[in-house]
Amino acid sequence: MTTEIQTEIQAEVERRRNFAIISHPDAGKTTLTEKLLLYGGAIHEAGAVKVRKAQRHATSDWMAMEQQRGISITSTVLQFEYNNCQINLLDTPGHQDFSEDTYRTLAAADNAVMLEDAAKGLEPQTRKLFEVCKMRSLPIFTFINKMDRPGREPLELLDEIEKELGLKTYPVNWPIGMGDRFKGVYDRRKKQIHLFERSAHGSREALDTVLDLGDPRIEEFLDQDLYYQLKEELELLEEVGSELNFDEIHSGKMTPVFFGSAMTNFGVKLFLDSFLDYALKPGSHLSTLGDMPPEYHEFTGFVFKLQANMDAKHRDRVAFVRVCTGKFEKDMTVNHARTGKVIRLSRPQKLFAQERQSIEIAYPGDVIGLNNPGVFAIGDTIYMGKKLEYEGIPCFSPELFAYLKNPNPSKFKQFHKGVSELREEGAVQIMFSADESKRDPILAAVGQLQFEVVQFRLQNEYGAETLLDPLPYSVARWVTGGWDALNQVGRIFNAAVVKDSWNRPVLLFKNDWNCRQAEGDHPELKLSSIAPVVS
Ligand code: GDP
């Protein structure tokens, strides 16, 4: 029997779409985000979000670090309504110095938008983030940006995605011209040509002339050569391209592709419209009670990210929770699965850019920010009703390693407390040398920024000054069979043996080549770039 509350939750799930953007720095993520907000009616003029961000930075000394570096450490959740849909954009940190949070955010996302620069195609950070999406079989929507500048041939870009990522492609729209001659796109859904006009810096929605393919007025608007080229390319797509297949899109095997220019707003609205139709709604999540459908009547969720000191005045921490099932209401009292504690969630928040607003209710697919009195760790489950725990979030392969030293013996306690708390919080991974004589913890991170944040916070919050002694490794592999498996193979050349915080063996290599060599020399050794989830 469906209860009233389940009907309500179902209706809310039906109109929710949640996604994260994966891209390489400079591909245009900030620009596209702004334009999505512009079309979503959340802002009225592009540029507003950045301005707001800048003001916010000035009020916080933690943010001063971001400002100095001109980067965004924090990630926010942007929520807006469009066509009666509630869209949640989980904003991943955007700089090259990205951190594990970038990966973790994908654990809370139902869809990913892969943003490419048309001149560059696939870039390293996008590839790494794609691997995480692939692991979770997330649907991936590709937006090929900057078509207003000279770029690579559209067909070549599709080919690269097919060959290098093993994803089938289905272009939903097709560009008409490129660079100075980029006139618009052809929408294959409605079989219509959209010709755009550029507005100053694209701060307003682009004017759009819509024509059917056979419309005689096309000649007035479009040079003949562009029109013939378009027709030829469309015929080619029909002949050799894949057919649209929703099952394949939803299981992450096929990517719908869109061409456009975020800066000039070309193709942004068409993208948003198709995305709403094609994207996955919030779905079920695997737990100790089995697969939990979103309309399960009790509220449950998991912590995917912790953020410290977003507001210097409060010196607080915020735990970001992905709502998986049920309905969340302010002042709810929930259970914390790992510790068995009962917690009243009295000050829930949602975040719009850097601004906090308190929330009253939330549904599956939403993200809520909870003030964290030190209870929450990454991957923790909170629940109402019957006890359950979600799968947890794995540790991702770190690429930077350094001994962390405490030069001041009188600060021994503060140093260890800080290191242990920052590890629990998920700010960085901590490993130790297998050689017992080396007692200093090894910081293991996916981005340089994590080191800086850890050192900064140890000094600021724990009063512990630290020194870093970098290690020359860039690849980490967990030994799947544990110590027994490792001991059986004997010495491995060009590898350092360390243990993670759960005393599991990890091999560190200087480069991929050494890693592959070890795998070749010891085929019986099973190595994994992602640590098993600790439950
Ligand atoms: P992010 O690092 O991915 O967030 O990239 P930004 O949104 O900050 O964009 C990087 C640069 O590319 C900025 O100078 C943007 O103005 C520019 N840019 C973004 N989108 C477009 C586009 O569609 N066309 C052109 N020509 N430039 C763009």
C-alpha cells in the first residue's frame, strides 16, 4: 500500500535531477554553471555568482587562502528550478589542485556532465574523473564548449570519446560552423535549426531563430556552404552513427553529446532541456538492508563531504549529506549508524554559491549541510527507522606523498590529535612506512592543495607547526589479498611498501611504468588503485 508520504516523495523524486560537472580547468565550468543558473532563472545576469563569491571571500579568513591562490577550495551545491524540475548541481572544486572531495562529490551525484573544450578534446583531469563515473556507471552527458573559437572537427572529437573512453556517442545537437562562423546548432530531437545571435559577453539569454530543415528562409540566414556541410554531416550521422538508446545512456555506456558555447549562450538552453528529459532521477542506493528505493518512507542519507571553517566567525564544520530516501525535515532526530548516537539536526542548510540558507525540508537527490559537532566522518550513514548503513565511499588513489614532520617535540600531542582528526574527517589519507623505524606519518593526497590545507589547519586549529618531506612516488596500489598475498611474492623491485590507516598493505611506485612492471613480474599479485571500503 502506498502511503500519503510515499506519494509525496515519489512526486518530488520524479521532478528532481542531480548532477556534477567533470572537466579540466579552463574548459568553462564556471561559465557553464552561470549560464545554467541564468536559464534556470536563479540569477538574472551572468556574473552574479562570481561577484557574490568574491564578497563572501572577503569576510572569511579561511577563504583568504582561496583568494590568495585565486582558486576555489570549497564546493557548493547549487539548487534551481527549471520547467518545474528541481535541479541540484553538485559543484566540484575546479582547480588543477583538486582533492579527494572532487571524487567524493561524484559519489553523491546521479548524473555527470563532461565538459570539453572543443580545441582540446579530452584532458587529463577529465579522464581521471571519468574513471570514477565509470566505476559508478553514472550517465554521462557531454557538452563540447567554445565552439565560437577554432577547434577540432566535431567528428574527430566524438571519435576520441568512443576510442579512448570506450563510450558510444549520440550527438543530440550538431554544430553549424565553427569559430567566427559558428552560427548555431541543429537539434536532432525536433529536427530544427537554431540560429543564435551573440549578446554582449552573453550576459543575457541568446536570441534564437528556429527554422525547420526544409524552411526556404534558411538561405537568408545561412551561407550556402555551411548549409550543405550541415546536410552532409547529418546524413553521415544517420548512416554510421549509433541510435539513441536510453538504457545505454542510463548505464553509462552511451553519452548524449551537445555542442555549444557557454560564453555566448549558444546551445545552453537546448542542452538543459534535453538533459532534463534524459537524465536519471534519484535512484536506489545499496545498503545493509538491500537496495533502498528513494520512496522508502523513512529518511536516510550518507555523508559524502566534510568542510571545515566555511565561516571563520563560527569556526564550524559542515557535513554534506546526500538524501537517499524519505523526507528530511528540520529538527528531525536521526540515528548515526557508526556510533549509535542519536542526533538532532537542528540547523540544516543548503548552499547557494557561498551563501547559506536554512532549509526546512529535503527529498531524495537533495544535499543538506549539517553542522558537524565532530560526529560525522566521510561515508557515515544517518537514518530513521530500521538500522541500515550505505556502502561508504572508497579511498581514491593518491598521487602525492610526503612525510609530515613535527619539529617541535613539546607539541607532540597537538600534532597527533590534529593528524588523526584530519584523517578521520577525510582531509587527507595517512599512511605509514612498513619499516617500523620510520614513525612519521605519510600524507597521501590526490592534489597538492590537500597538503597545504592540512598544514594550514594543523597550525591554525591545533597550534602545530609542521614540515613536509616529499617522497618521490606518484602511484599507489592496494594489495588486494592483504599481507599474506604480499609476503608470498617476496621482494618487489622499485616499490615501497607502506600501510594505510587500517593497516592494509599499499605499494608505492615512482611511475606507472614501474607499477606495470611489478604487475608483469608478479601476475599472481592483485593490485587495486581504489581501496576497498572500510565498513
Ligand atoms: P573553468 O576553469 O572550467 O571554471 O573555466 P571558466 O568558466 O573560468 O572559463 C575559462 C576561460 O574560458 C574564461 O576566460 C572564459 O571566459 C572562457 N570561456 C568559457 N566558455 C567559453 C566559450 O564558450 N567560448 C569562449 N571563447 N571562451 C569561453
